[in-house]
Amino acid sequence: MPEETSTTTKKPINWKLIVIITVIAAIALGALAYVVVALDIFGTKTNETAATNTTTPEQSNPPKEGWSRHTSRNLGISVDYPKEFKVEELPTSVSDVDFYWLISILQPDTVHPEIRIESDFIYPDVKKAYERVSKYKINVPKENKGTIDSPGFTETRLPDVTVDGLTAIKLKSDSPDIGISGVTVYLKRGNNYFSFGLSTETKSLKSNAKIFDEILSSIKFIGTSIGEKLTSQWKSYSDETIGVSFKYPYTAKIEGSSNTKTFNFNSNPALGLGSQWILSVSKKPTDWKTSKDIESYYFKNNFVNPMEIFVEGSQGLEILEQNNLDPTNSQTIKILAVLLKDGQAYTFQLTRAGGGDVLDLYPFFKTILWTVKFLD
């Protein structure tokens, strides 16, 4: 018999099914890849993000050759300067609280030229100066007769300039009696006012003004002023009887009568063991009309170094007691400010027993003044 042959019938390939499976697999793989990237499952984006968030002014736009950059988180700016100059932020601190009142850019071993950057958080008169010079006409000189301790000078407003995209007022000053000239630029940024000033010998004004303009063009604002950041954590005090409110940084024992209050900071180890810091605030009616009246009175009573100040629409004088001029003295050192407003004299006085350098008091005191508000 013929041998039977076994045969297997092959099924045709289902190409349609294969295509469908392939498409589904591609979609699934694509979706998985998207999830991995979007959710950063393997952490591949961490370093990239960190690098983006930590970009500094030095990385994004480095200073030109031969120049360095100073970045101040305290004043909220960065500034370029020639490498041969030195830069300081002064003073550095009072105990555990940092106070920065200015940036000084100075040639080593010289007094001039000096470039100073200041903000109204420590110098309320920066705002007042801005408001004063904004009323000047361009290229019209204005004479200033000066005070007892300050020579007369002439100011001339120059055409406005731009600092980091902000319009700024530029002012030239000359003091012929002492051979010193300067250029100051004032601007407003948000609620803060800044001044950028050059002080130099008149004979070197042209060359140093060129350096000043280059420094000015490099300035970038990088954050809020330390004045806002620092005092935002301070304690607030308001007194309807005296008619003022202000802030202070440490716990204090508050005592006094209706028109005088004292803040005793003696219990604060942060101010130094054995230190006796006392702030007194008072108000009384006065016939004084201007800061000149204040100066005449205190000049006769062993107070010196008067500095005109402007706080919240008032005008006044900040002065030191005579013995403050000797940092080795062991007596009580004292700094005070008298503010005139609506026929009243408001006096803020800070004292510390045991003597020492008045710079220990100065930034502490000035920052308190920066927060003063009059209660109408």
C-alpha cells in the first residue's frame, strides 16, 4: 500500500494584527518616555535646574578685563570696579545683627577718589536729597552756603542718566575752598532711594568721573534692600501720646511717663555682657523752627558733629556727645536725633554705659530712625 504522507496546513500571516501591536507598543513606549522625562524619575534634571537657579551676575555677564565685581546681598546690588580699588561694606555688624550702611569703593592708601553707594534704609536723608534735587533745573548752578562744620559748595544738575534701566538724577558739586568736587546720582527703585556718589580732588575730577561713569553703568539690582528685610523681623512699637511708631530689634523693658519712654536693652546678651543700652523717646513743644536752632542749642552743651536729617516729613539734626570722639573713653557714650514737626520736638537718644566706639551705636540707631512714622 502506498505510504500515507502527513501534511500540515500553514495559517496565513496576520499582518494587520502585527501592525496594530507594533503601533500600540510604540505608543506605550512613547508614553513611558514622556513620564520618565516629565517626572524626572531618574533625577537627570536636578543639576540642570540647580545650575539655572544659582546663576550669579558673575556667570551671566562677567566684568570686563582688569575689573572685579562686588555683589551685596545686603544693599541688593552688584557693582563692578577696577581691581586695584578696594571695596568695603561698613560697618559690618553690631553684635549678632548685621547693619550695612554703605559700600565704599576706594583706591588703596588714599582718601580720594572715593565712591559711596548708600540707601535710604540707613540714611533717611537720601530720600530727602532726591526730592530736593529733582526740583533743580538742568545746567543751572545752585549755591549752598554750608554750615558750621561744612564748607559752602555749588550744585549743578546735569542731564538725567540711566542705571540698570531706571532713570536717575545726576548732580555735580564743587567746593572751591577745599578743592574737592563730586558727582552724585540719585534714583528711586520701588520704595527705596539710592545715591551713588563720587568724591575727588577737583584737579582729578575729569579722569575719576570717567571711572565713576563706568562703575555706574555696571550696577545691577539683585533684590530688596536689607532695610526692608532686616526690620521686617523687628518688634513694632506705637505710642499715641508721643505720636510716633517705630521698630526695634531686641526684647526691651519699656518704662516712662506719658511724653517720655525708655527702652532698656540691658538684659540682651547679644549686645555684650555688662553693656547698658538705653533708648529714650520723648516729645515736647518747642519754638525751634529749623535744624539751625537745634544746632545752636546743642553746640553750647558739649554736643558736636551735627548732621542734618529728614524723617517722615520732619527736619532735624543728629548729633554726638563730645566724649564720643575718643573711643578709649570709659564714660557713657551718646548719640541723639531731634526731629521738628508741627511745633513739637521729638528726641530719640541712645546711650551705652562703659564707653567705647560710637560706631557701635550708630548703625543700630540709624536703622531705628529709618522705621520712624509720625501718627497724625
